Amino acid sequence: MTTMTRKPTHPGIIFYEDVLKPMHLSVTKAAELLGVSRNTLSEFINEKTSLSSDMALHISMLTGKSAKSWLDMQKKLSLWTAEYDRPSNEN
């Protein structure tokens, strides 16, 4: 088990706060630049979907930050969720 007890931030929130807001991009415009549907991007930034490898590549092209770094964020969140955010097995 990892020692991280604070839930990692979803990469969609990071993308929204650190990329879209400073660039003054709407979700619609960002989706257009990324080559994805507005709905796909909206679900990602609203934490309804995980970051896919494909989306990581699109984000990487827009931000210049490696797809691996984006996927590492998702991996940390997924691992934390598997370890800490699951229903108790207690009866």
C-alpha cells in the first residue's frame, strides 16, 4: 500500500485550472483545438471519465507537457482510488 493519504487531484481538474483558465479557453474552443467532442472534454474536466492515452496525447500536443506526465497523474489517482476509496469489506 502507498503512504499517500490525500486523494490526488484528477488530471481533468488540473487541465482546467492550469491550462484552460490561464489560456482563457472555453471548453468548446479547447475541445476544438484538441480534436475531441465538447462532451468528451466536459466529462473529463468534470471528473466523470478517466484520462485515456488518446486524450493524454491530444493534451500533450496542446500544452507541450508529455503525455506520460499526464498519464502518471491518472495512474496515481487510479491507484489511490483502488486502495482507499472503495467500499469496506466489513459486514
